[in-house]
Amino acid sequence: MHRRLRVLFVPFGSEGDINPLLWLAGLLAERGHRAEFLITPHYGHLISRRGMPWHAVGTEEDFLSIANDPAVWKPGIGTWRVAQAMRKSLLAYRKAFRAAGGRFDLVVTSSFGIAGAALAEARGIPHLMLHLQPVCLRSRDDLPVMAKGAAWLCEAPGLVQNAAFLCVDAVLNRTLLPPLNNFRKSLGLGPLRDFYRDALHRATGIGLLFPPWFAKPQPDWPKGVRQFDFPSVRFGDNPLPPGLLTWLQSGESPVLWTHGSANVHLAESQELACGVTEAVGGRALLVGKIPPGFALPPSMFHCAHVPFEDVLPRCRAIVHHGGIGTMSKAFAAGIPQLVLPLAHDQHDNAARLRRLRCGLEARATKPAAAAALQNILESEKFPAYTARCRALSSDNPGRGKEIADWAEALADAPGPHGNFGNSSLAAQ
């Protein structure tokens, strides 16, 4: 039996970014290890519900100031607003780390958990970074779609791609490196020169929580990465709310519409869902924090939140924003998807979905979305989409034991932990 570890999890983002770390925390807790979280109070209930301790990063108001900003969901500027929030939260993470005692055997972060990464490095604690989506990795042979309208870069000559990378790096290094390096200096650490290479891929071990059929391993990915699968999903563990269950049982399987757990700007998407449902027919389940500002017809039902693993098996298809957490659960449920991407990683995820023939991407307009959804649900095409989705979902074991074994091994890795991403242990 492995010695009992104290493992600190530092997610950054919304529920879709937190759940994969919760999944690994649960695997380690089942082995007798102590899993703790640094997390915004807004999502503290997710940790408490699983009986794990957590330490508050900032305040509820800090989180809502970002979540309530409509620019976060706008193409082109949304990712920069999130990056600004990350910059502003650095000291809050340091305060929470101190409150937690700072003595851990392993620190696990998501991609933008750079504060946790720096704190681990300063204390000489092994650090496991988990990338949840392929957009975090560059490759000339599998170039991610980094923004709306940028798909053409995937077919561009190498010199054009390199120029695009240089432009992105220039912005990242100018906006994110100065505050990060100031933070590192306060911890007694040296400066970083390049955000993509030195911050986004700086860890004792780098794990990828998406399977090879979603993003094939590339020779020009950072050295030492280990690829797993989407986190395993347990279906039907929780009872559905009585009102929702009654509605689901009262008619045919619906199409689920959602636009992210943190998105509170839902008026347009809810009106779109209503219009598309009217045009296409059938029933629609709306999942979103804010209720619609209009009366729903009997063919539609709204709930603020429901675990997708509990409701997706009862749905014909899902329409969503393209977040990796939602997409992975839809893959696991084996149902076709229609993605209406907004920002961040969503355009790249949508492009991969199309290539897998498990769904479509469309603009968020009634004609475009209705045509795409009708395409998915047409009697002669629906079985093909569904068969392909279910074939992929059956090949998603999660590899939980493998990643939990690796986390334990990283915790025992000899220090100092500065040979980031290239240690022999990271490459195993």
C-alpha cells in the first residue's frame, strides 16, 4: 500500500474545468489519500458534497464579477478577459495556499492554474498539470482552431502558422508574463521567458485528459506528456428532480440545450432554443442558471442545473457551446451534438466533433441552427450519427487506475522539481 498522501488540487475555470480534477481527487481519496482544493467559494459546494476540504480563493463577488461580464463569452476578447481574471487572482491563491498550510505531497492544477504551479515550485512540491482540451497544445500537423474564423490556418503554409504563433506569443508574453513574473519573484523564483513553453507546460508531469481518438498524439507536442481519456462518467447515480422526471416521462426524448454552467447571459440562446424547437418540432430541455424571461410551451422545460450524466441518456441529442466538459459527457452518453461555439477552446472542440462525424457546428441563428439540428435528427441520418457516437463512447474507459498510479509516482519523484516536463518520470 502506498503511503498516505496529501494532495492539493488547484482548478481554474467553471464547473467543466473543476469536474475532471474532482474525478482524479475521488480516485485518490478511494486509495486513502487526502485530497484538498483551492477554489472559488462559488464552487465550494461541489467539493463539500464529496466530503473533501477546500480553501477559498477570493470571494463570491470576485467570481461573479467575471461570470457576469458578457465580454467573457465574446469571440476574440473572451479569453483575454479570463486571462485578466487569472492575473488578478494570483495573490488570492497565495493567501489560500497559506491558509491550507502549504505542506503537500503533490499539487494538481488545470491548464491555467499557474498560481498553484508557482506555489508548488517555490515549495519544491511535485506538480501534475492536467490539460483538459487539445487547444492547449500546438502542432503543425494538428493545428488547433484558436479562434473564430481561424480554421484556415490549419491548411496554411508552415511559415504562416509560425507567424501566427509568434503573434499569439507576443500578446501572451506582453500581457501575462509581467504579473506572473512579479508573483514568482515574490516567491523567490526566477522569471519565465515564454508563457506557452515555460508556464503552460511547466510541471513535473503533464497529463492530457482527452483520448487519442479526439486528438491524436503529435511528435511536436511538448516532451513528456502522457495522454489518457476523458474522465469516466457514472450514469444515473443521482435521482432526477421530480418535476423534471415527470416531464421527461410525459413524451418523447428531448433535445437538451445548454450554454455552460457559468454563463448567465442566456436570453438570446433561450429564445433561439424556443425558435428552433418550434421550427424543428419535438421537445427541448433547457439547462441554465437563469430561467427564461418568457412562458415556455409544454414542449419545453427549464431547470437551473442537473448532472448531465443523469439526464443525457434520456435525450435524443444535445445543443451546447462546445465546452470540453459538456462535450465529453455527451460522447460518453453516445448522443449526437450540435455545437454553437462562443469563444475559448470551443471552436477547436467543434471542429474535432465534425471530423469525428458525431455532430455538427452552426452559427447561433435560427435558420442555421434549425437546419443543422434537423440534419442531425432526420430519420435517415440520425441512426448513423448515433451509431458513431455510441461506438466512440464504448471506447472511453477513463484509465482511472493508470492516472492515479502515475499521480502517486509523481508524489514520490525525487526533487528538486525543476526539470519540468522532461523528467524521466514524466516521460514514463
